Amino acid sequence: THKGIAIAIDGPAAAGKSTVARKIADKLNYIYIDTGAMYRALTLKALNNDIDPNNEDELYQLLLDTTIKLTQAEQTQRVLLDDTDVTEAIRNEEVTNNVSTVAKHRLIREEMVERQRQFVQENNIVMDGRDIGTHVIPDADVKVFLIASVEERAQRRYIENKQKGFNPDLEKLKQEIAERDRFDTEREVSPLVKAEDAVELDTTSLSIDEVVEEILKIVERKGGI
Ligand code: CDP
Ligand code: CDP
């Protein structure tokens, strides 16, 4: 049901999905869509409006009244929430700790998926998330499921936060990641699971460039896109 070429990248938190997806999109000159950023933007708006992340109906009304735009300039992607740049704000700890609750609701997911599918209609894309290969684009041309040990993923976030000038707590990061994975895997509506026809790639001991190369090989094997 899509006109362009679609590459779906799913997997648990901090597996490297967005870093790798962005690089692949750059190399192939495709559009990169970060679906996690969409759930994060809605979460930020809900928190700012004192809406309970468990209140599905209020969140849904809020979402219908919300525009989320993903814009691309060279090397950088910006996230615009009702035309305000929230690229950095959506990564904060409060959003991170509430996003999986917001993302568990059926009404929210249906509306987000509809918006995500519109990108697929019009463009060649690389899309990353949790349910891209299983639900958003079940007929994607290439499906990759990225994994890495929870220790390695926490370590990656630790280094990332240090570089941003924060003072991260490795144990806390590990717990946060493990808990979000559990929540995303156990939810009722399109949980995090590897699509049957996805290629699983364990990146625990791979560099970013090695992962990018592996995925480009998969893309080539699938028909030299
Ligand atoms: O980058 P990180 O792994 O921290 O997460 P993200 O991709 O920004 O996604 C944040 C959260 O949004 C996930 O933990 C999921 O709860 C939710 N999400 C989802 O449910 N479905 C997607 N397609 C993408 C994200
Ligand atoms: O999007 P997702 O949450 O899956 O992960 P990410 O935000 O792209 O990557 C998490 C961190 O791991 C980033 O700081 C990457 O630079 C790093 N990374 C890495 O060190 N080695 C890899 N093979 C992949 C990512």
C-alpha cells in the first residue's frame, strides 16, 4: 500500500535505531521519520497541560488539536510541536518516564499510525519505532530489528548524556530502559515484538558504522534499492 520504498527499523530503547536510521536515510537520500519523537511530543504537551498520561480520552482530544512536524535540514532533524521547536525538550527525563504510558492507548496509537502512514504514501523513507514492521508498514521493503544487551544500551545512553554535559546515573538508566522495554513489550495494542520477516541484528559489540553497513547490505540483498 505504499508507493515509495520503505525501510522499517524497530527494537528496544537505546538500541541505536534513530542514529542508524538517520545515517541510512542520509546515504540513500530518503526521508527519516522518528515515530518515537511523535509520541514524545504529545507526552510533552500533555505534561505541560496537566493531562494525566493514563487519561486516554483527554489525550486523544489533545492529539486531535495538535500538529507534530518532523523537519529535515542537513544532518539534523527538528521536531515541531504546534510550530514550536521541541527537539531537545522531548528528550527530558519527565517525558522519557511518561511516554510509554501515553503510547499504550489504542486511540492514540491509531491516530499516530494514520499520520505515520501518510509519510509512507508520499516518500522513500526510513522509519524507526516499535511497531513499524509489524503494524505501521507491514509490507515494508526491508525490516530490521535492532537489539543489544541492556548493559550496553544503558552504557550508550550514559556516554550520550555525559557528552551533553549531564551527570547521569548508570544504574538508574539501566532500570529506566529495562522498565520501558517491559512496558512496551507487554502492552496490549501493537506491542514491541520482532516482525516474523524482520532481520534481527545484535549490535552489542558493533559500532554505529558497522550497523549501518550491515543494514545497507540487507537493503542490497533485497533488491539493490
Ligand atoms: O529513543 P528511545 O529508545 O528512548 O525511544 P523512542 O524511540 O523515542 O520512543 C519513546 C517511546 O515511545 C517508546 O518507549 C514507546 O513507548 C513509544 N513508541 C511506541 O510506542 N511506538 C513507536 N512506534 C515509537 C515509540
Ligand atoms: O533510537 P534508539 O533509542 O534505539 O537509540 P539511539 O538514540 O540512536 O542510540 C543510543 C546511543 O547509542 C547513541 O548515543 C548512539 O550514538 C549510540 N550507539 C552506539 O554507541 N553504538 C551503536 N552501534 C549504536 C548506537
